[in-house]
Amino acid sequence: LRHMDPTPPIAQQHFVVNYCPCCGLATDDPDRTVMCGTCRALHHLECWEANGGCCTPSCPAAPARVVDATPGLPATAGGAPYERGPASSPWEERSLAHYGSWPWVISLLLLVIFLSTVVSLPIVFALMLQTGDPQAIFNNPFFLFVVVLLEDAVFIGVVYVLLVRRRVTSWREMGLRGLPSLRSVGLGLLWGIAFIAVSATIELLLRLVGVQQTQAAQFPIGRGGIAGTVAIWIAGIILAPFTEEIFFRGFLFRAIAMRKGLLRGIVYSSVIFGIVHLNLPALLPITAGAALLAIAYHRSDNLWVPIIAHALNNLFAFLLLTLAVGT
């Protein structure tokens, strides 16, 4: 799909023109260009959205079904257009790459933050009326469990309502294909060990330069007895990894990678993942771990792999914290 521009031999060594496999024209505007995350072919954004994905016939990510020529649909490199079902709204005509632009990424993040705040406020007010001490609320493990549960519901809800329900993507395309297999569990454990090793190394180096980690202070383990500890474990080891991987890897990483390329998809989605944890001392280890999760997801094409890796890392951290407080 890449051809040298028909210019003198010297210029050919320095200038390469990329042609869209849908329309055959040069992709000369980076802001309106989409890179397929699988075959890395460059497309015009309009061609990608009109075709519903990659136009390269041999690409595994290309639409599987091919029909006879239909007016209004771009032809593939082989001359036949890909089939697209009728759209009931303009949203359904957009591909996942459309949501990889910065305006959409920022808007959806703000939407998640806003909705999480709204659904948590009634619980905060109720506990404040009961205890009279605002600080005691955040030291309550059961309150944290409910807040995490509501936030996770917002993550899943936003992805479902705005993307899955409107057929922009599907759970299967994200890599959720039934229950995890033995292979996905094994890969998840291996990537989880790598996550733990990389995060621990970075935290040790930061400690040597005087940066102390404060993640443990965010979790009220040791309060509320055994039931409180179990609630924190369920929230941090089961609920959070599952929903966060759906949003940050299944949606955000894929959308950015389709729009801006694989490397930028890994870097940008990982930095965003680190920032939303609102813990500056832990920004670097969390970001590095998120990058490993994105790579694991890309290489396996199975969302269960980063979910299990994420859960293993959280399990290790919570186990150390629980042993430290003696609960």
C-alpha cells in the first residue's frame, strides 16, 4: 500500500506517499488519516468510516462480508465494496476511530467523571448526615466499595450506551469472547507478573530519590473488620480491573490506536490511565503498568489477558497492604 512518489531518484529516497486502500488517493492530511491497528494501512477518515473499518482485503480487521457493488460505498482494493447494514442514526455511521480524536476522548472522560460524581453524591450526603464527619466517610471501606461499584457501572454504561448499543463496536470486537480460556489465563498471569516487576522497580527507584508511594493510603484496609477488607478486595481485585480494562483498553486504547497509530495509542491511553488515578507519586508506575496492559491486549487480541494481569497486580498490592495492617 506504500508507493514511491514518481519523482527523480534522489527525491525518492526521502519522500514516500501513502495511498488510501479505499479510494486510491494520497493520504496527505495527518489530521484526517486513520491507521488500521492490525495491518497499519493508512486510510482517509471518511473512507474508513464509510467502509466501517479497514479496506485492505487481506487484513483480519477488515469487514468480513463482501457484497456486489452498491452505490455510495467505496470499493476495496479488489474492486468490491464491503457490506454495511442500514444505520438508524448518524452515530452508527461512525467507526471506533472517530472516537479516537482528542475532543471525543476528553469529552468521554469528562462524562465519566461527571456521572460518577453525580451517582456518588447521594451516598456522600447520607453518610455525612449519619456520621457528621466528612473525613470518616472516606475511611469507611463499605462506602468505598459502593462508590467503586457505581463508578464501574458508569464505565460500563458509557461504553455500552454510546458505542456497543449504537454498533460502533461490540463486546466481541473488544476481545470478550465468552469465559477466559486456559491460554488467556496463562498469558494474563505472565503479563501480571511483568506488571508487578516493572511497577515495583519504578517505585523502588522513585523511593531512592525521595518519592514515597501513597497508594496504600487511598484504601481503608483494616477498618470495618474482615467484612470491610473483603469489600475492598472485591472492589479492587474483581470489579475495577474488569471495568477499567473495558474502558481504557477495549475502548480508549483501540480508538486512539486506530486514529493515531499503535505507538501513540499505547502512550496516550496509558498516560490518561495514570492521570485519572489522581495520585502524582504513583503516576509513573501506573502509566508503565498500563502500557504493558495495552501491549498484552494488542498482542493477544483478548481482553481477558489484561483483565487478569491487572487483577493479579492489584491482588499482590492488596495482599501486601492487608498483611501490613494485620487484618
